[in-house]
Amino acid sequence: MISSFDQIIADDKVEALFLFIKGNLDETNTDAWIHGFDPIIESWLDGFSESEWNLLEAEVLNWNEDILIHIAIPILLKAPRYANGDLIFAKIFLQIDHLDYQLYLVSDIHGLTGIPDGKCEISWYNELKDKVINLKSVFGSDYYYGLEYIDLKIKTETEYRASLI
């Protein structure tokens, strides 16, 4: 177990973040992540510069989903406006295939409303919608909340694109 970033030797803060999460993957207690590691990760993210956020956005989707599940919500909570944590979170959600991980993240899909209009194609939002509908079919819940936010974003995106014509 790695208890702090001081124990990590890395070329940059993004690599250190990856190594911190990877070094703690053996911890399966959810409370240890939520109350122990997440605050450490969030504090680490607070120290990121704009260029480090850009590097994180470029690198994070190369990470496996066992690591992505532990970085998605801290990114959503800590990304400054210029980094658009809502978009990074949604990209992570799309990247994850493990159904239990999707189930854990789906309740935070409301962040879509923070993605600037014109940033993503409508087809991309439809991919998100399909993923949530699949969760609905597997787990039986209606996920109305998540689907409502995706539909709202598709509507605003459609209106935005129509205003450009």
C-alpha cells in the first residue's frame, strides 16, 4: 500500500497519480478509497497546473478501467473550469466496460451539463445514452435521472448547432 505521493518516484505528477492508484489497487474496501485514498488524490489534483491537467486529459484514457474507476470522481470534483472535469469524467465513463464500475459512476453523469456546447458530437452523447440504457436492461433500474440529463444535453447541443446555421 502506498499512503502518500512522497513514496513515489515519477517523471511528472500525472505518472505519480497513476502509480499511486496502481499501487493501491489491492485495497478492495470501498471505504478505504472514499475516505482514505480519494482525499489524498483530490489534494494531489489541487496542485496540478493547467499543463498538468492537459497532460492528465491526454493520458488518462490510456489507463485501464481498474485505475479509471478510482480517478473519475476525484477528477469530476477537482478539475478547474479550464480542464472541464465533466468532459473527462464522461470520457472515462464511456471507456469503462465493467458493469459494476459503470453502475458506480452513472449517478454522477449529471455533469454533462457542464460540457460546453459544440465540444462533442451528438453521436457521442448518444453513445453515453446507449451505455446507460444498457445498465437499465442489466440491472433493472430506470436510471431516469441520468437519461434525463443526457437527453437535456442532446437537446441543448442540437439547439446550439441549429443556431450556427
